[in-house]
Amino acid sequence: MAEILRAFLRNRKAAVGLAIVIFYVVVALAAPLITAHDPNKRVARPHQPPSIETVMGSTRMGRDVYTQLVWGSRTSLAVGFLAGLIVTALGTLIGVTSGYFGGKVDEILNFATNIVLVIPQLPLLLVLAAFIGEAGPLVIAIIIGLTSWGWGARVTRAQTLSLRQREFIEASRALGEPAWRMILVELLPNLLSIISLNFIGSVIYTIITEATLEFLGLGDPLAVSWGTMLYNAQITAAITVGAWWEVLAPCAAIATIGIGLSLINFGIDEVSNPRVRTLRAAGAA
Amino acid sequence: MTFILLRLTFYLAAFLVAASINFALPRLMPGDPIDIMLSQAEGRISPEVRDRMAETFGFVDKPLYQEYLTYLASVLTWDLGISIKFYPLPVAEVLGRALPWTVFLAGTAALLAFILGSWLGINAAWRRGSRFDAFISPAALTLQSIPAVVVALILLFVFGVTLRWLPTGYAYAPALDPALDFTFVGSALYHAVMPLTTLILTSFGAYLITMRNNMVGQLGEDHVMMATAKGLGDRQVRYRYAARNALLPSITAFALTLGHVLGGSLVTEVVFNYPGLGNLLYLGVIARDYPLIQGQLLIMTLAILAANLIVDLIYVLLDPRLRRG
């Protein structure tokens, strides 16, 4: 385990990605310490460009972009990680059950997975959110979590199917190990890289999707998050009046956290699957 | 044939699931469902229209399963009710006007992104470990993790508002009438540059990574080594032996990511005010035009299913094993 972790950290992409994500987590946790006032308080004149007092400028409403960005990272990260957990838990549960037990169980679960995969995600989320009304961040996390497990389930199932053919699994089945022990002790450790890829991928997907839903006006406009920042910038025509800072700040935040997370995923992939490594990593191995 | 029939049954089931979601949602909300559906239309629609709408959506005084069958009957006859935002136009007609623009935008983008991503992926794998590979593969993955809304807003700001090189919105110059002549097509293409770029940038990465990884796997195979050993040219081994086989899983990935392209196209259309389905859905959501929103889910599901069917047919052409039986 420690060895895997060391190999992971020695991978340059993974290390950079992890640094970016940790940076945002620290910012989110330290929000009350590194900002001076409530994110929704009016502290400046409308659309002030970045200056000493407002380092990232102010919005149309005279709110400080920096303060909003810092507090917004709490919402975006929390929603991302919560939905990521739900997606991964559901995907792993369904994928492993389907792949391990096979037969009728597999047929039914696989059918359900395929259906979830072909129904377009964003339109479905829009329909759900529209009926729910102004969905708060928690509700958004839950509906994304409950509707996005298809991909994870499919990949986990495929990997479980291929693991089931391996000798060590056959051997422990011959020894008469119970199903729960086979799954928890023999299968799950070998699915670890797939599960973590799924988790990180889902966090990226959720952060993007939450921002998109809120940008489209389906979120709670009073919540402070990167998506509502974009929404407010859009409805106050920030781009057209040249208030680039109001748009650039949340865009840069969403983009960098996405890059950080995907670098981690790239690292996991390279450590667990030597065939896809690029030269630097391959040379080191 | 059996393969295609199985797929068709599956698509029918998937479509019924989408329709059932539509059927269930208003009924799960607190309050009278038909009141919720038509809440934004108060005073604007006559009692007769209201009654007709109620029937379309299955709000009849009968047991639940009959309500469901009534709703399915309207969906299958493509009676999606009347739009509230675009009253008195029927939803089906409003959707029909927007559909071609989205098919053009998302279709072109998906195709170009697939070609670009696969081609780059083939070459990244071929020169595995080269500087090109070490740069393009992480770059593609990185671009893929940036949302379409961010790319669209940045492009809009740089090329639309600041440099003024490209139009900031709509699908063609407002002075023109849709016609098949050079001026109109030229204007439509010119207006499509930024939305297309946004979609291609956010979606080619997935194809690149899939293709690269399949191709790396193929390069270790015996038949590829054989081709090299018998002295075939570089390009012939790369494209006719390795890439050809690596392409099959990529095409499955293509079908799976189509939904992603449609989602990306939704936001892109909103940012660039492009008159497609995505923008229409946005307008519908703002106006809480539930009949329109529900119709959107159905038509977008249909679009994805149709695209999947086309991919299935291509698969049958490419993989002879599926043609048997």
C-alpha cells in the first residue's frame, strides 16, 4: 500500500494535481480566516476592476469577487466530493454485483446501466432541477449522484468480469470462501484503481455540471458558488460591459481544479497501467 | 439482423424510460400536477386548451395505468402539448424549428472532434514517449476537464467582444433569410466558428485518450509486428494494421460520448445565443415552460438513440462477426 502511494507521488503529474487539489481544499477550509467579510456583502462600487482593496475586482452588485471565489470553493468542492462519493458507491455496488453474480442479476443491472448511459444527462438534470425549483447545492449533489453512476458501473463490471476468471479468485472459490469475503477481500483491492479513477472522474464531472446548472439559472441564486458567480456575471452582462474579472475568476477556478483532478487521474492510470505511460515515467520504471 | 433488432428493442425501452420520467415527475410534486405544469400560463390559455393539455399529459379521471397509457399515446403520436413560452405554438413545432441547428452544430462538432482526436491519438501512440505524446495526451485530458461554459465564455470574451473577429451570437446575420445560397451558408458557417471550436476543444480529448490507449495495445500485437517484419511502409502499418483494429472500441466510446456532446452543445448554445435545442431548453427553463422542457428531454433522448443506432450500423459494417446469424 505504502509502495503504491510512493509510486503515485513520484509520478510528476499526480504530484502536481494533488498539490492543486490540496490548495483548493485548504482555501475552502480557511475561508473565514482569509476573507474579511460576508461574501454577499456590498463592499465596493459596481464593476470595479481589480485594485488594492478589491484584488479581483467587484461584481455588478458591488460584491468582492475574491471573497465570493473563496467561499464559493466550499460549495463547489463539497458538492463535487459528495456527488463523487454517491456516484462511486452506486457504480461500484452495481458494477461489482453485476459482474460477480452474473446470470439474471447481471442481465437486469446491465440493462439498467445501459439505459442510464443513453438518456442524456444534462437535459435530464435540467428537467429534474426545473421541477424541483431553485435547487440548493445539496439537492444538486444528490440528483447528480443518483443519475450519473452509469459509466462507473459499466467499467467496474467489465473489470470484475475479467478478475473473476483469474486463478486466485478461482482458487479462493474452490476453498469455499463466502461471497462477501470474496468481494471485500479478493475483488475490491484489485478494483482500487478503477474505483479511484471513477471517483476522481465523477468529482470533475460534478463540479462542471453543478457550475453549468447554476450558470443556467437552475441553482439557488443566493448560494455562493462558482456556478452562481457565472450566473450573476451572465445576467448582468459582465462580458459585454468588459468586466472580464467577474467572469475570469470563477472560470479560472473551475478550470484549474478540473486540471488538478484530471492530472491525479492521469497519475493513477499511469501507476496502475504501465502500458499507457509516457517516456519519462516509462524510463523511470 | 438479430443484433440490430436487439438494439432496437433496447432503444424503445430507453425511450419509454425517458417518457416515464416525464410522466412521473409532475405527479411526484406537491400540489395539483396540471396546475404546476401550467402555472406560468395563468389567464393566457382558455379552459378548452387547458382541458386538451390535461388530456395530452394523461391527467384524465381514470386509474393510474390508464393515465400512463393516455400519456404514452400522446407521446407516440408526437403530441407534446402546447408551449407556454411560445403560446400558442405546439411544442413539437417549436422543437422542430430548433432541431436542425443543433443537429448541424453538435453533429459537425462530434464528427470533427472524433476525427481530430482519433488522428492525434493514433500518432501519439505511434510515437509513444515522444515529446508530441508527452505534450498532447495530458493536454487533451486537461482540456476535457474544463467545462464548455468556461471555454465558451473565454472565446466569447477574447474573439467576440475584445478582438471583434467573430460574431457574438445567433446562427446567421439577422438581415438574412434562410436560403441555400452562398451568402446564407457563409454567414451560418461564420457564426458557427466559435460554438464549434468550443465543442471540439471540450470533446476531442476523450477520443484521443481512448484511441491512444487502444492503439498502444494494438502495437504490441503479433499481426502488427508481422506487418513491420514483412517490410510494409510506416504509414501502412500505422493506419491499415494497427489503427484499423484500434478503431472499434473507439467507435463504442464515440456513441457513449454523444450525450456529452449534446450536453456541451446545450451550454454553448446558451452562451452564443444559438437558436438550437439547447438554447430553447434554456428559455423553457427560465419561463418554467414544463411542456416544452419535457418535450426537450424526449427529443434529445431520441437524438442520442438515433445517433447510437447509426453507430450500431457502422459497427455491423466494420465488424463482420456481427453480420452472422
